[in-house]
Amino acid sequence: MLKNVLVALDGSEIGERVIESLNDLVLASDAKVILCHVFPTPESERELPADRPQPESSKFPDFHIEKLLLSYKEKLSFNSELELVTGDPAVEIIRLANIYQADLIIIGSRGLVGIKRIVLGSVSTQVVEEAHCSVLVVKPTS
């Protein structure tokens, strides 16, 4: 049974599907869900792939993102908290999963294919490859 779940949200339209997928899971009664968002640092914004979290402004904190995560938190029926951090998105997601000893990471994928995926990279792919726990990648609807 899942006790600690880290949910990585980037403020994009796939966030709703990620939350729906989370609500479909069976969690332990004392489970903790951590809703997180990573604000890229100014250095990482220069090379920021399209499927990485992108705040509307470089200023931290971005209250739009915090408000969005709080609205998601209200939809959950289990214990949850927010984590807003800065840094490389994949690295920070993995770091938070390790800190919280996550049993599962849930992350969205924007479905980049072909040359766009090669050129722009993929946070979800990096998280899948480097995380020490299971990762559920939620894909966009067709």
C-alpha cells in the first residue's frame, strides 16, 4: 500500500489529469501526498525544454502556481502538503522524493515525440530513469 506519494505539477493543462490519476489510487489511511512544483533557476531557463515546468515569470514565489496547487490540494481526501522549490526540475523532483521517502512519483508528460523530444528533452524521462521509487507518468488525452 502506498504511504508517501510525490506529485510533480508544472502548472500546465495536464495537471488535472495528474490529480485525477492520484485520486484513482488506493492509498494507506495514513498516506501523505506532497504536491510539488519546481521553478527553474535563471540559468536553467536558457535551456529549458518545452515539457519542463515554466513559471509565467521568473520571480519566486509565483502566486498563480501556489494558488493552483492549493486548489488541487482541496480536491484531495487525504493528508497533503505543498513544496515549492527552485532548481533543475528533474533533479529537484528526485531530491524531494528521496527526502519524503516516496513510494511513488506521479508526473505528467506532454507527449513530445521525434526531434522535439531529442532537442527539448524530457523531465519525466529523466525522473523515470533516475528515481529510486516507482514513477507513474500520466500522458495527455489523445
